[in-house]
Amino acid sequence: MRRFGYHYTMSSISAGSYVARIRAALPSLHPSERRLADTILSFPGEIASYSATELAQLANVSNATVTRFVRKLGYESFDQARQAARLAQQTGAAVFRVSASDQGPEAALMAQIAQGRQNVENSFAAISLAEIDDLADAILKAGRVWIIGFRTAHAFALYLGAQIGQIVPQVTVLPLAGQTLAESLGSIASGDVAVVFALRRPVRQLPALCRELRNTPAQAALISDVAPQAGGDLSPFETDLAPRWRLRVQTTAPGPLFNHAAVLTLCHILATRTLERSGQAGRKRLLAIEGLHDSLDEL
């Protein structure tokens, strides 16, 4: 099919994510189909909850237009397209959770606060203090602590590294700027501890990284909001990494962005328990750091 000087094939349109298919098809769409596409792209997650008739009414097009449109995207039926949208919601694409809500800002704020509180409570109903203390003790004994996180999770890795770094001297947060992962992983030694954040949406290399970490002599901890596989107790990352510590947090949110209150709370409690269990050695290191702050007049 050729339109506006570009060449499109069904194979190019039907490849990729749900939104990618719509964008690839845009130049080839008739006006009514383009109006439907624009409606969906404004709130792409809405198709997950609408019927074909409801979507047609929303875009002011016919049911036949909806049917032609989803077939141009490479789906056999509207239900198959809706299932693709639901899958995108589940895997974490924020754009698929944006909705045309008429909820006021005050109500939306209270919903976010309530959900954050609920995430913390639900997460720590399944995470015991004994697990956290066991990991804290391993961190205190480790030759080096490796903390790994990508995208949003990198911010939490940096936070945890900064907090624990006040207590133990050898902490490395990955990935390092200007260095490949292989260059860092090759330095992991027996007695080290690796803390891996696997938060949605994970980067493609994370499963391979988990498998490589499994082959190192380090003990591993996994902090993740990825749900277990259907019918199983383990998430894909737990299977790849086989961690000694599995700390699963909830990041459910009433809006398009994940609520990471439970992740930050876990980082705070882990760092706090590491400090508390470090005893005199930890306090001595904190005093030395504070003395340097005074000498350098940094704070």
C-alpha cells in the first residue's frame, strides 16, 4: 500500500506494540479510521475497557470502521486488539493507564495517598523483619555490595547505595557511567552481595543479567514488583536469579504512574536496620564521616 509517498506493508504495520501499529498505519487510514486512531491515541488504554460499539460511539464512527481499523493493525478481531491493550497495561506502559477521568484534583490526591499507604501495608505483610535483618547482616559482612537498577529503579539503587554507603565502605551502584555491565560483573567475588531491583518496566537485558549474576559467587537479593507467573510462586526474574532474598513490593496506583512508596520504605528500613545492626563499627564510620564534613565545611 502506498500513500503520501511512503510505502507500507501489512507486515510492517502488524509488527511491534499496539501503539506502534497504530502509528505505522496512520498514513494509510481513511478519514473516519484516522479519527478513530486519534481517539485511541489520546487515551490508548480506554480500548481495554470499551466494547467495539462504545469505542465507535466515542469516535463518532461506525462499527464497520472499528472492524476495518483493527484488521489494518494486524489483529483478527476487536477482542484481540483489546487484549493487546490489556497486556500493555499489565506490563507497565504509563500511556495505557491514562484515562479521561473527571475526578477532581483533591479526590485524586487522596486516592494516591491511600494507595501508597495500602502498598506499604500489603508489601510488609509479606516481608518479615527476619528477612530484612538477614540481608542487613549479609551486607555488613560483604566484601562489596553491588546494587543494580535500571530506569526508575536506578533512582532507588542510588538512594539505597547512598544510605548503606554511610555504614559499609564498599558499595557500587550499577550501571556505572562509561562502563559496560560485563566490566563490572567480572569483578564480583565470593562474599559479595548483589541487590537487584526489577521494577516495571524492566529493560531487555535484565533477565540475562540476572542469569549471569546467578553464575557469580555473590549472594543475591531481588526487590521486585513483578507478579508471579500464572499458577506459580516465582516471577520470571526470581527464576533467572534464584536469589537468597525475595522482597516483593506492590506499586499499584490509581493513575498512570506507578506508586513507589513501598519501594522507598523498604530501602529506608533496610538501610536503617543495617545501621542498627552495625553496632560500634557503624557508629564509628558515621563519626568519621561527620568529622570530614566539618573539616571540609561541606554541609
